[in-house]
Amino acid sequence: MSVPRKKLLEVRDLKMHFPITGGLLRRQVGAVKAVDGVSFDIYEGETLGIVGESGCGKSTCGRAVLRLYDITSGSIKIDGTEIGTMGQSALRRMRPKMQMVFQDPQACLNPRMTVAGIIAEPLEEHGKLSGKKRLERVYELMDAVGLNRNFANRYPHAFSGGQRQRIGIARALALNPRFIVCDEPIAALDVSIQAQVVNLLEKLQDEFGLTYMFISHDLSMVKHIADRVAVMYLGRIVELAERDELYERPLHPYTEALMSAVPEPDPAIEAKVERIILRGDVPSPSNPPKGCNFSTRCPKVMDICRKLDPEYREARPGHFVACHLHDAGIMNNEPSAGTTGATPRNEHKQQGEDA
Amino acid sequence: MPDGALPVLDVRNLKTVFRTRAGEIHAVNSVSFQLRPGELLGVVGESGSGKSVTMMSLIGLLPSPPAEVRDGNVMLGDKDLLKIGEDGLRAIRGRDVGFVFQDPMTSLNPVFTVGFQIMEPLRRHMGMDKARARKRAVELLELVGIPDAERRLKDFPHQFSGGMRQRVMIAIALACDPKVLIADEPTTALDVTIQAQIIELVKGLREKLGMAIIWITHDLGVIAGIADRVMVMYGGQVAEHGPVREVFANPAHPYTRALLKTVPKLREPRADKLRVIEGQPPMLGAHPTACPFRARCEHAFERCARENPPRREIGAGHDVACWWDHRTGEPV
Ligand SMILES: Nc1ncnc2c1ncn2[C@@H]1O[C@H](COP(=O)(O)OP(=O)(O)OP(=O)(O)O)[C@@H](O)[C@H]1O
Ligand SMILES: Nc1ncnc2c1ncn2[C@@H]1O[C@H](COP(=O)(O)OP(=O)(O)O)[C@@H](O)[C@H]1O
Ligand code: SF4
Ligand code: SF4
Ligand SMILES: [Mg+2]
Ligand SMILES: [Mg+2]
């Protein structure tokens, strides 16, 4: 950890709002704030895990970072180059550097193209290599992801889910990217196949020095693969820290609840797990609550939380959190920062973190 | 779990085949299990291992053709559900046997109000009049934790969140006080915090209502948290079955053993490298004459390709279908 690390990606106050239109004139009547001001860095060669519940903005964040959208505002720097405001033709030249692997390998492979064709497509688009050289490269990629070369002329439907995901990964690797957004790459796979794909991603990372943004709702798998982890809730990053730090000493009440909800494949541990059961559902991202966006479900909510949006701060070195409980300035100065929540605070208290 | 009690459901040698243009698919092969009063049986296995087809076969919910239940007995009390015909089954579904499926959106009818859909089985099976059914519907929605139940009766399914729709499904399944509740991946489509809510709910309802539950999932963690017994399926067969603590502590089948090792654990130290199960799940194109796991099994030997192993008892209520003995590391 002592080696100074190089930032490959720097994201600042990124927003991606989708307009909601209505009425005869299809005027904009509101916005889905899918990503609503997130900031983070990804260091070269590391894996940043992004976790959070369905609809919290993980995919949107990944796609926005790759500029698959015209972002609403914010800054995205890759290798020092600002791409947040870059036009499409300039972006095209950046594309080979940054790739994406998707959740559903079925949906993103053209069923009428052979495996070789699918993997070679980005090479053709970017005019890299020709004829024989290109086929060489396809074979090389198939080897790298553990696909049998003899299958090069088969069509995607002849492959299993895990193999299709390998095809998707080979295609993403074709242009020698440095940064890959993996959006739930194992969510559609069977438990017995997931480890195969995760180990492959780790092997490729070592081999090619790749940097990953690994999006997943599987906290156990993210604990395995990520170096640092960001927890998203309702379009925001509520907590970000080194993996072990986050899993051992979560600071944000949402992170605590999310982790406590994960079932453990061990009846002895399950019998002892203290679950924090959150009440209610995630609010709509088009109309997030005032103040802290978690205040409607937070077991530790205080008066001030409903009024003031907590600042995203570095509570400990490298450990960022957006919660008043971890803002000494607020906790010391705010007389109303006592318990007023529906649930008494000490009922689910963990490790005395928030004393 | 009362061991001596008569099972509420007794399934013997169930065999279900799909006849498709590409040939037969032997989805369920000689599956047997019993469900005792008040217990929760967890069924785990990867997709295509036959979990859903097994349960749909029991209550005659598979389209035929292509499905054909070729063999077996399914005793619910003294009735064989495979012999009572569609009319008999209709009287049982939703009354003696309630079910909840994975996707609450497709199993609730979008054009009827939630209230109508809860009241319908009450009126049909229990002969309640509208006022009584309505009162009971409100009670049921309250039971599953839907706030403001009275008012929400007139809402349509799309006006509820995923977690709430699953609660509604559970309310419908419980409406007629079934003896058996079959829940097929009821939380797979939900977020973990919502899953935790539903599991908490079912645990509470079990204590209150005492029905027997079959809970299908591919998540070993969910099984570990709620099941009394677990049945591990692979390739349309029961690979291993036993008390949940026993199976997790002393897994006997090479598939169960590998599965438990391959999943990363949140509350245990992180492993440097994940253990992999090589290969792919089997095709189910023919009646199996060999062990379906053999292509992926690290202990496979010559006999495994020749004979499909029968289930054999290895402990109290614990059995395994395998030619290899996990205690000696040798063939049996
Ligand atoms: N193109 C779009 N137009 C309008 N709203 C969108 C669009 N894409 C996403 N959203 C909304 O933005 C929010 C975040 O969506 P996103 O797909 O990023 O969530 P996610 O965290 O990836 O969820 P999941 O775990 O289900 O994949 C959701 O409310 C979603 O409905
Ligand atoms: N309607 C159908 N037609 C043909 N095959 C089917 C049909 N339904 C299920 N199958 C096959 O039966 C096998 C078992 O499926 P299923 O019970 O749904 O698995 P799971 O364990 O995932 O619930 C699979 O091979 C599946 O493809
Ligand atoms: S700021 Fe308040 S409501 Fe938000 S997470 Fe912290 S304690 Fe909970
Ligand atoms: S019967 Fe043979 S192939 Fe099958 S699980 Fe046992 S050892 Fe492995
Ligand atoms: Mg997504
Ligand atoms: Mg199923």
C-alpha cells in the first residue's frame, strides 16, 4: 500500500439525470436523478467494487463514466484527459482504452455472427489489423479467456451462459483496453459457474494490468474481487473505503444494514447473525427525500437528517462517508442530534462505531 | 420437527419428461421426498436442475404437452395428486396447497385489483360472501405487513413495489390456510434488504400458522437461515438430502461439497482464490444411466459412468446419491 498509486480515473460530482416528459408538448416535468453527484477515483490496476440495491444507479454510473451517455454535469478524467465534455468523434479515439462487460451475455452478442466475428468486430471498427493478423488476434483472445479455438466458427446460441460471458470478455479485451466496467458480469450465471468467470477476470487483470469497475449486488463476491468498494444509495455514493476496512468497520447505517441482510451459507453463523431489517422501500429517484436521502429508512435517523444533506467526507484516511453521525462538527454543535428515530439506536448497535 | 408424525406430503419416484421437437428432456428423474407438518424443506440446485418442474408436477401446473409426468405418486393425506385429475387439482390448488413464484409481476394479474385477487380464492374455496372475504383480505394484508391495508385493496399490482407484490403473493397463498406452501425462488428477484424482510415475515408466519413449507432457491445462504431440512438437486435428481446443519457441516456429495467451497462468504476471511467447479451442468437429453455429475466430479471413477447411483442412507435422515464415500475417500 505504500507505493504511491496512480489515478487512472478521476470522477468529480458526476450527475446523470434522465428527463421525465409529460403533457401534449412533451415538456420536461421532472427528472430521474439516476446518478446525483458522485465523486471517486480508481487507481491503476485496482478493482473498485460498486454495490447497492436495484435502481440505485450503479449501471448508470458505469455507463456515464464510459460516456455512453451525455452526462448532465461533472467531470470525468481518464489518465488525466477530461472526457466528461468531449464530443463523440474525440471520444471515438478514446474508446479502445475503456470497455464494458455486461450482465446478460445473451442479449449483447449478435446471434447471427460467429464467435470469431463477434470478437473481431471492435478490431474492424477501429481499423486495427487485417485478415490473417486479425484471426491470429481472435485466437489469442480465445486462448486468454479459455475458449476452445475450434469453436471460433460457432454461433452464440451453441454456448452456455458462462461461455457466452467469456466471449463478451474476449471482445472487450480485443483493443487492449486499460479500463473495463464490468456490470454484473456474473449475476446471470449459476453459482457453480460464477467462480470460473471471476477467476478469469482476476487472471486477465494480472496478465494485462487491467483496471476494473466491478458493479454487483453480491456483497460476498465483491468482498472477494474488489480492492476498494463504493456503496451507492439512491444515486449517491454513501460510503467508500478499502475493502477490509469497509467490511470490518462499516460507518454508514445503510452499509451496516445491507451487509447484515446478506445470508451466510452456514447455519451456525446464520443462527447468530443480527439482522437490521430496514422498513419500507427505496424512495423514487425522481423525488428523493429532503436532507439525507436515507432518512426515510435509516434506523439511526435524527432530526437534523431530515433537514440537512450530509456532506460526503473523509472520516478516516481513505474512508469516505456521507452521514451526520460521522461528522464531528454536526454531532458536537447540533443539540437536536439526539435520537428521535423510530428505532432506538442501540437496538442494532454494532461495535460501538458511532459513539 | 416431529419425526414420527405422518408426512403432509409424500412424493415417490416422480418422473417428468418434456417431449420437444429436439427430443425428450428428462427434467425430473425419480425424485422422492417427504414433507412433515410444520417443517421447512429447502430445495437448492442450479438453474435447470429440476426444482421448479418437480414442484409444478406435484400440483399439475405444467402444460401438457410438452410435459408428461411419467411415473410416481404424490400423496397429500390419502389423495394421490397424480390421479385426481384437473378438477380435483383445482380444488386443491390455492386451498390445501398455496404457492408463491419467483416473479410476482407475472403471477399477479395486472388487470385485477389486489383486493379482488386475494378475495377470489376465499370466495371460491371457502364460500365466503363478499363482505367476509373483504374483511379477511384486509387481515391477510396486515398479516404480511402491508401498511394501510384497507385502502390498498383497490390498488393494482403495478402500484406496489417488488417486495410488496411478493407480500401480496404470500397473502394470496396463505388465504385459505393451506397445509403446504410451495415458494419457488420467492426472493430471487428482490434486493437483499427486501429479501431479509420477506424471510423475517415467513419465519414469523410459520410460527403463527404452523404450515409446512417447501422453499426453492439457488442461494445456499437463504437455505442455511430458514430450512430445517435441505434437498440438493442436480441434473433432475436428488443428490443429497438431510437435516440442514448436518448437510452443511458434513456434506457428503461431491457436488454439495464443491458448491459450499465455491461461494465466497461475507463473514469469513477472504480466500485468495475462489475454488472452481469446472465444466457445465449436464444436458438432460435421455434417461440417465450414469451419475449426472460425473463430468465435473473430482472423485469420479469407472463405476460412475456405468451406473446411476441410488440414494443411500449415511446418517439419521441424511442420504446421498453417490458411489464415493466421503468418509473414507474410497468407492463404497
Ligand atoms: N435511460 C433511462 N431513462 C430514464 N430512467 C433511467 C434510464 N436508465 C436508468 N434509469 C433510472 O435510473 C435509476 C438507476 O438505474 P440503474 O440502471 O443505474 O440502476 P442499477 O443500480 O444498475 O440497478 P440494477 O441493480 O437493477 O441493475 C433507476 O431508477 C432507473 O429506472
Ligand atoms: N416447458 C418446457 N419445455 C421443455 N423443457 C422444459 C420446460 N420447462 C422446463 N424444462 C426443462 O426442464 C429442466 C428443469 O427445469 P426447471 O425445473 O425449471 O429447473 P430449475 O431447477 O431451474 O427450477 C431444464 O432442463 C429445463 O430446460
Ligand atoms: S445522516 Fe442521518 S439519516 Fe442519513 S444515514 Fe446518517 S444517521 Fe441515517
Ligand atoms: S457417483 Fe461418482 S461421479 Fe457421481 S458424484 Fe459420486 S463420485 Fe462423483
Ligand atoms: Mg444495473
Ligand atoms: Mg426454477
